[in-house]
Amino acid sequence: MRILAEHLSKRYHKHWLFRELDLQFEKGDRKVLLGPNGSGKSTLLKILSGSVAPTEGNVRFINGEESIDIGHWHQHFTFCAPYTELIEEYSLAEHIEFHFKLKQKSSDEIFDRMLDQSGLASSMGKQVKNFSSGMKQRLKLLLSLCSVADIYFLDEPCTNLDEQGYGFYKALISEINQNAIVILASNDPREYDYCRDRLVISELS
């Protein structure tokens, strides 16, 4: 699996966030998008995942030599960000059950171990709407990174987390398939110290 982005440009009104980006992501890549707030990191992640259209250019998911139809992209990735929504009325147990009807669990052994490390295991019957912001972010990370995927999109994944939460995030990262692509948007070195490639948006255009 690889992602090929060609001549990507994004404009809001008369302001160009970035112009003519050519990017390629191959299996096993660990890449972080860097830049100040407002530079387009989150927007670029959304374009790469197909949830936002570029103003110019195109993105392709390629498996072998075949391009995958955009309608099937969601089968190949997970996306974790502070702004992604949870079903507030569900309990933790219901949320986990629902999520893994849509995504394949990495394994019961890994998931149970990560659930225990998350500190959420004692809240299985608690509605998500009663979770703190940190608990919600740990749940998002747990569901995303314990799912089988070819690509993991992460946007500021440790928002609202304390030091223990950072440790939980790193433990999750260590468990994902080493052939998977990780694309991360961040300005916090603690989130991306494992990334081999660092892409500064202002230097890509």
C-alpha cells in the first residue's frame, strides 16, 4: 500500500495554505507534518484521507499497481484527532463493540493489554459523555491504534493527555504493524520522536 499525492494545492477564499505539493508515502513510513498553527497540517491530513478535496491536484491510494477507488479508502485507514467525534450516549463497552463491527481488532491480547494500560477498564459501563477530555482522547487512540489498518492518520494525538497518557500513546504505537504507514501532524516532539521523516509544510511548496 502507498499514497501518492500530486500537485496538491489548497486555498481558502484568497489564501493559499500550500501550493503544488508532491508527496509519496510507502509501507512502513513514519512521517510527521510540521508547521505553525494555520499552516495547513490538519487540512493536508484530511486531504490525504479523502475527507477534504484539494483545490488543485489529486491523491491516490495504490495497492500493488492498482489505484483504489476513493469510496473504498476508509477500509484501509483509521483517523484519530481531538476533533473526531465519539457517540456520547454509548457506554465505553458499547462504543468498543460498535467500533469493532466496523474495523478489525488487531488482536484480543493486544487490545486487552492496551485497555488495561489506558486506565479506562474500570469505566466500561460509563457513558462517554461523562468522560473527561483526557479519557475521550485515550479512547480515540485505543480504538484507532488497536484497529488493523494499512494507514494511520494522527492529528495532534496527545492533546489533553498527561505524562501517563503520552506513555500510553507510545505503547500503542509500538504495537501497530511495522508495515503500516503512519502520517502524523504535530508540533510536539514527544508525539513524533519515533518518526523517521519530518516534512515542514512551508518547505514543501
